Amino acid sequence: MSLDTASLGNIPLTTLRGEHTTFGAFSDKVVLVVNVASRCGLAPQYEKLEALQKKYGDRGFTVVGFPSNQFLQELSTADKIEEYCSATWGVTFPMMEKVKVNGSSAHPLYKELKQTPDANGKAGRVTWNFEKFVVLPGGDVHRFRPKTEPDAPEIVALIESALQ
């Protein structure tokens, strides 16, 4: 599915450290957007997310993590989240402030991304932590459910084909 890159680019973001930017700051990159949670059983996916960042980061790719406590598995403060991600997984990719991914108060980026159907044609609610959206520079968006590992062949192929 393709979303309007201009409207995506205007969506405001705030980093975990409180710095303001927009999604447009990543408009020239292949972006893997992931809602993360420190206390989730899927948290070991951080290791594979960081491996992708290291492998492709200098070629026009970035992971962008969005901590969310919507499934009641995220730490309470930005400092605790940052410490956990850094100390436990060595995270170097951009991390945004804690957001809601579902409901009427969902972050504007997630309101847009959730329109994208997954491989089975199902759009709508984020089902759990570590749901992934690959956003290509032209606005094409591909959705992968939480149990799809970050280094799954279909994700890696998408990243590599977009970077060539």
C-alpha cells in the first residue's frame, strides 16, 4: 500500500530525549517502524533490529522504535527505557517517546500506518508489541505482524531491493 509521503513527512515526532522532529526527517530512507516494549517476551527482537541497523544504516536505512505501554509491558520513564535499550541490547537506532498505537489517542503516524494491510490483507489495530512497518522512500508501506522476526527473509529482501 502507498501512503502520501507529504502527509507522512509532516507528522511530528518527539525523540526519547525530548527533541522535536518530523517523520520527514527520514523521507530519504527505508524506515522500519516498530512499536517496542522492554518487558515483552518479544524484546529479544531488539537484537535483530540493531543488527539490521548496523548492516544497512550507512546505506540509507534506519529502524525507528516507538515504545508503547498500550499492552502494559513498557517501562515507566524515558530514562528507564533508554537505559534498558542501551545496556541490554546496545540500541543505536532512533527511539521516539512513548506513544499509543491503537485507539482514538493513537499517535498520528500509527493512525496512518494501520491503514496498511498485512500479507493476509488485514489492516487495522496493532495486535501486539513489535509489529513492523517498512516505509519506503516513495511512500510504499509493508506491514509485518509481531511474530515476524526483523531479519525474516521477506523483510530483508524488501530492505535490500529498496536500497539498490
